[in-house]
Amino acid sequence: MRSMSDDHTHVQEFFTARAADWDTRFPDDGPAYAAAVAEFGLREGDRVLDAGCGTGRALMPLRAAVGASGVVIGADLTPAMLEAAVRAGRDRDGHLLLADVAVLPLRTESLDAVFAAGLIAHLPDPTTNLRELARVVRPGGTLALFHPIGRAALAARQGRRITPQDLRAEANLGPLLAAAGWHMTSYVDEDARFLALATRG
């Protein structure tokens, strides 16, 4: 049985090997990130976490949404991804934090929202990890689970088929979020994007 530390090592190795050219591999994702953040409904002054922020592609639209009075934090487990974010100048839009989203060094109910792009597939214990995201968000706060392409397009890109066990399938994701303290309010799975929105109970 794999331990959590094994999972962390695997994730870090996977993303460390890809950090340097991550943005050039997916150069057209910017508009999809901006559109997802716009649908997220953030307000001026909100405090938002980009969980598993990678190279920080969401930080600029998140900053634009919450304004100068808001707080934007980008947390990632892989130092090389955060270093790539700094090289791209994205640390100007948010505070970068080397942290595991499973054990966040943030106060309980200290945030208004969490944005998570491509995160759920890399969580070692999705229910527990989503519960940790709920811990740091105030009641009524929001969560966006996003991917710049939909499930079918992603599976085709990776040379696999979608299985009934796919965590991002609507029938699986709703109960998973509910078990972690979230209520799914919106679900979109199209070739051009995946976006599930939820509210913390």
C-alpha cells in the first residue's frame, strides 16, 4: 500500500520534471483560466487560495477579481513549479507558499474561496483533502474545481478511457464534495473546459 509520503514524492517528481516547460506545453490555457475565475463570482476584497497553483497561471485573473484590497495565495507542493511561477513574474499577483494542500498552514475559516485547477486527480485522499480545503474557508465560501479541457478531451490526450470511477464524473463528485463539507452548485464538463463550483456548508 502506498503511503502519503510516497504519493507526495510521486507528485513532486512528476511536476519537477515538467516545471521548466509547463507553460509552453499549454500556451493557450490563459483565456480558459480567466473565464473560470470570472464565473467563480469573487468580489473585491475577497481572500482566495489557488490550491496546487503550479506555475501560477490563475494568479493574475484571481488578483484582478479580488483587487488590491484582496488576498491571493498560491500554494503548491513542488518547489520547481513555484520557481517557474516566480520566473514568470506571477509572484507579483499573489503570495506563493510551499505547502501541501492536505495540511495547509492557514487559519480555520480564514479564506472566502479556493480555486483548484487540475488538483483533484493528484489528491492522495480526496475526501480528507477536500475537507482540509473546507476547513480554511468560511461558511458560505466557495470552491472551484477547474481544468482547461474536459474529461473526455483530457482522457484522449493521455491515451486512456474515462472509467465509471472517475472522481470528476458528476455522479461521483457531488457525493465526494458533500462528504467533505461542500455542496456542489454547478457542474460543466465540455471539451473546452471542466468547472465544478461548490459552496461550503
